[in-house]
Amino acid sequence: MMILVVNAGSSSLKLRLLDGEDAVVRSADLPADAGGFSSADVAGVIAAWPRPDAVAHRVVHGGTSFAAAVLIDNSVSAALRSLVDLAPLHQPKSLAGIGAVGAALPGVPAYACFDTAFHRTIPDAAATYAIPAEWRSRWGIRRFGFHGLSHAYAARRVTEILGPVRRVVLAHLGAGASLCAVLDGCSVDTTMGFTPLEGLVMATRSGSVDPGLLLWLEEHEHLAPHEVATALEQRSGLLALAGTSDMREVVRRAGESDERARLAMAVYVHRLVGGIASMAAALDGIEALVFTGGVGEHQPEVRQLVAARLAWLGVEISSSRNRAADPDVEITGEGGRVRVLVITAREDLQIAAEVRALVRWNR
């Protein structure tokens, strides 16, 4: 079965056509702006490609309704639209991608795969906010977690490389960043919560911030909620600290003793190290640590700084392996008790696998 995987991001629409062996036979990254994607551009690309047997969409938010991949029909589309309030910056992009590709491929079944689904196994102790019960019951407020498709793939891939391993901490470090604690292949904790803002410092997102500070800013800066949200989503993180959201530039400037970049690196690594230790605590130990995502795969300086701060936990990496790392590869040092790996993020393979499993189940 040939599957077209569609990943609608904030700045591009990624199209990957996979054959029956999951080899990428066609690929394209189409630009997006505030108005969304160009349906004409999408149709032009797809028209020149072999016709797929199915289309598989990455959808950021599945709420409490969707715990696995699902065939998109009218009722599912309506449910996805109802979740826009929970992910106003991400869900509309997913819906735009579904519409644009659906118009280009009428009659081809389309499926939705969810970034939140992998985290549905998180126990109540990790998923519940200590807020008034009526808020939780009325609005279904809980920690959903995100990056689930990337975490699910990395969790599967690490066992292919190492064999059976029970306690794994996954670090998806890209423009967005999150950690996931995986026990026997299941997510039991993660750093993102009700929204993708919670947790680690990211490219332009703040990560966790004292809610009292936000209330204080609304009062003293006379900011409306949407202004606070825009600042936290688009003007915070590395961009606010270093003046650039590109970790490559931050690393370069930090190496040249730029004070803003050095502070950005220190804050980024401090939050990341604390998060990894928290994930290890959720697992009652750690056997493997995985770096994935654009920063996780391509920034050995970040990996080295993190490992140095986690030596007490048994994390040690080989400097030469780390510098030469070409995913998928192990970079554990000679005395390391925790296996450390760098794994390529392949959400497309995870999405395709979930759709193939669903189609087989329904036959």
C-alpha cells in the first residue's frame, strides 16, 4: 500500500510518498504563510506523483476523543474543528492540509494520526493539574502531551537498535521541544501539557512560566490574553534570550563568548537537564537516553553539555562518537551506565505504520 504522509507545520506542508516498504519515493516541502497553504501548489505537486492508496495526516491535537489513528469522515472532521480552541496555532494548519490534499485526491481515503495519542497512557498522577475540579470536569482539562508521533517512533526504534529496554527517556529537541518518559514502550510522563507551551525552552516558545507572573504582566503591562499568548508562543524562548531562534547560531555565538548566547545556552540546558532527571524519576530509573529532532540530532555541543550535567545519573558519552554522530547511532562513553543514542526523527514512518495497522485491522 502506497501512502502519502502529510505533515502540516507552522511554516510548511511536508509531503512524503512512501511505497509498500516505507521507502520515500517522492517528497516535497511547500511553503505556508498566515493564510495557509496554496491548494493549487498542492494539486500541482500531487498530480505529477503516482496516486497513493491512502493519505495519512499528522494532526497535532486529538483531545480526549482520539487515542489512535482514525479514518477521516464528516463526524471526525467536525470533531477536529471543535479542538481548534485547544491548539489555535496548530490545529488550523492540520485542517488546511486535510482540505488541500483532499481536494487534490478525491476518493482516496484519508486518515488522521495524532500527536497526543501516544500520551494517553500517562497515569492520572502525571496528567492531572491541581486546579478546581469544576474546571477539569467542565472543560476536560488535563495534560495531553505532544510530539507523540516522534516519541512513538523513537521508542520503537531504540528497541530495534538495543533490543529490549524498559526505561527510556526521549528528548525531542527541535523548534518545539519535549521530553517523554517511556516504560515498556508506553508513555508515562512528558513535559508538554494542556498546550505545547509547557515544559522546555524552545525556539520561540517560553516553556513553563510561573502562572502568577502572567497574571502580574496582564495587570501591570495591561496586556490582553491574546497578547500574552502571542508573546509566549512567538517572541520567547531562544529568540528572547539570544535574539535568534536558530540553535546553530546560538551555539556559534556562545563559542565566541557572546553573553546573550551563553545565557541562552545555560537556560536551555538547565531546563533540559532538570526535565530529564524528572523523567528518570517518573520511571524509577533510566536505561537509555535518546536525542532526536533537529537540535537533538545535529548539535553535539548541546548533547555534550547535557551529558556532563547528568554524569551523576550514569550518563556519559564518547566525545569522538558524539562529534561524528550520524543517526541512528549510539554515543555512549566507555563508563556510561545509561545507553545514549541519537535517532533521526521519522514521524512519517510512524504515521504510515499506524495507518497500515488500522487498515489491516479493518480488513
